[in-house]
Amino acid sequence: MADRVSASIEIGGTITAAQFDRLCELIARYDLGVDWDGEPFARELLREGKPLRLCAHETSWGCFNDLEQYCCDEGIAYRRWSGACPGSFGAERVVHDGKSGPLNFAVDDNDTVVLDESMIGRLGSMRAIRRYLAEAEIELLPFAVVEVLPTA
């Protein structure tokens, strides 16, 4: 039986209607809602001008594996937080900027990045520590759905 914890994911950027259809299927698979104890996500609950924020209690291993993999495969930026399961695993933040990653960061239950002595030693300098912390703080664009993505 899987260890279960609370977890949330924020998804940002512009995606196509077809990508959104698949995203909705994956969101439903994990029974994600826009509020911690609210109703399951529905398309009409999208909040304009903000990243799509979803959450759930009792999430297996604190991950949304298929949803996160889909975002990586499609170049969709996201940030996931999951709480700790004492004796099994600590709280973590996973970020994917739509191009690189995902990158994992140890955090506390308030989603604050934590550095232990061994990580500080590996990073070796304040410049490297600041760069590491900056990687954990990706800026997510507002979530938007369009018929066709604009060409660059």
C-alpha cells in the first residue's frame, strides 16, 4: 500500500485545447480540486490570469506521475509540492520550466526550500546556493487555453 500525503500542483503557460482535454483526463484520474477540501476540478473553475492550481489530500507517494510526465513531454511548466510522510520520505518541491527538469528540492511542510549541511557542502559557495534557490523559484505564467499555439 502506498504512503499517502497532501500534494498540490500549479501549471502555467498557454496550451492547446487538445492538450487541455488530455490534461483534464489526468486531473480527473487524481481527483484534484482547486481547493483542499472542495469539489473536483471542472473546466468552468479555471481562474483567468493565474496559473492553474490543483490539490488533493491522500495522494499516493505525494506525486501525480502521469500528469507530471505529460507536462514534461508536452513542454508545460509546473511546480508540485508534496508533504512529508514521516519514516518514508520528506516534503519536496518539483519544478519543470517547460524546457528543462524536472528538478527536485527538499522543502518543509510550508514549501520553504531547506538546505542541509551536506547540500551546502556540495554547493560550496553562496553564489551556488543562491543559484540553487533561484532554480526552485520558477515563475509560472498564467494558464491559458487556445485553439492553436502561436508560432514564434
